[in-house]
Amino acid sequence: MESWETLRAACSACRQCGLCEGRHNVVFGEGNPRAEIMFVGEGPGEQEDLQGRPFVGPAGQLLDRMLEIIDLDRSQYYITNIVKCRPPRNRDPHEDEENACMGYLRSQVRLVKPKIIVCLGRIAAQRLISRNYRITKEHGQWVKNGPFWMTAIYHPSALLRDLNKRPETFDDLMSIQEKISEVCSPAER
């Protein structure tokens, strides 16, 4: 896909998997289209499906507060998901559903050209970093993948369920802030 408009239109009309049957809205992604930092989650939840925007429900509100700690707001990054339609009852996306959306995600990455990609949760990390990624052991570790620095943190919904993961996530956020200082232009810091 050559432009945001073409990509968004193709994604909005997508019927490549069964998730399209139950969606209210395609949740394409949003933020700075030239951001050096990109966040990728697994898939939209209920509020995201209703509003057509990524990370606007309780987990998204927590993510916004988390990123404020490291002086990031949505004008400075781009945020999207592996799958663009909500899986029923917020279940994990199936591999065929992920495969149906991967072309859209690859095009988003090509258009944004981020220097840093942060996976939000296990599903995104297993798809983008390594199929064997273990979020409990590897969160916060950096991997260089082509032109990208990549890491994963716990998904904000996991942090809503398990407060004990929050101190580790704070450390991961500090690591993200450090990597931004190291590899991003001054305007992104």
C-alpha cells in the first residue's frame, strides 16, 4: 500500500477472516504517522470496536498514564494492533486472523518507519519478535531486528488484573525512555 488513505480504505473493506462478521468498526490505528516509536497490541477490545480507535478502554487509559511517566503522548507515537477487528469475547486472535491482518501491519510499519517498536503483550511479541517469546522472562529486553529496536512489555490489561507486574513494567518504561534518548531524534524525546 502506497498511502495512508489507500491502506485505510483496504483495511476498512477487509473480509479476509471471520472477525469482520462481528465488528462494529475496523480499528486501524492512530497517532503520529511519522513517529519514531510504534506500539503494537494484539487486537481491539469492546470499547475500541465501538469507537474505532485503538487503546481507548480501561487498558488504553492505563497505557496513556504509563506513557505519561516517560513524557510520551499520542502525538509522539503511532499505535495499532496485530488484528484490526475485535475477536469474540476478547479471546486471543487465531493465527489465520493474524495472518489476514499482517499485510496491513507491515504496510503501517513501512509508512511510519519507526526506529522503535514496542509490543504490548505476549501475542504481539510472539508475532513480531519471536514465536517462542516468553513475556514473563523476556519483557523489557531489547532486540535489533533490521532497522528496528524491538521490545515487549506486559499488556496494560494484564496490569489491570495483576498489580504485582507494575514494578517490572515501570523498569521497562524507564528502559524505553532510555532507548528513545539513544536512538530517536531530539523532537521525539
